[in-house]
Amino acid sequence: MTVSVPSDRYASFRGIDCEGNARIVIDRILALVEDPANDSVLWQRFRVRLAEAGKLGARLADELCLACSHTYYIEELFEAADDQDGLAALRRLEDECC
């Protein structure tokens, strides 16, 4: 039996704006880590990986992958900053897309 795998790895998310959901979370992260009190080596490396994701021709994690793979750290950041909107956006991203 041959199983056909779609080339779009996010095919199961059709109709859900996962990239938009990830962008909301990432924008909130970037806004919070502009404050040196919230920044760390982790978020500095996260910003580097975001920049790398924009390069063409390389197989690197995209924004959705980066956001989904850092949910625990993101939650910790949003909780420490008491960012309720960020927490809600992260929950939506996790529930719908991760």
C-alpha cells in the first residue's frame, strides 16, 4: 500500500491562518524583548534564527516552526510580562497550529 504525503507539511491546517497566528506571537515576543529586562541569550538566538528563516535557498525553520518549538519559553516570557493578549495568542497558536 502506497501512502501519498502532501508536499505542504501544513496541509492539515487548511483554512487556519497558522502563519498569521505565529506572526502575532512573534511580534509580541519581539516587542517584549526590546526591553533589556526581558531579553536574554535565548531571545537573542531566537532573533538570529528568525533572520535565518528569511533566507532563500536554505532549509531552515520558518516562523511557525520556531514559535511552536519554543512555546514553553514564550509562555514564560508572556507570564513574566503579564501579557494576557500574548498568552491568548499563544494558546490559539498551540491549539490550532502546533
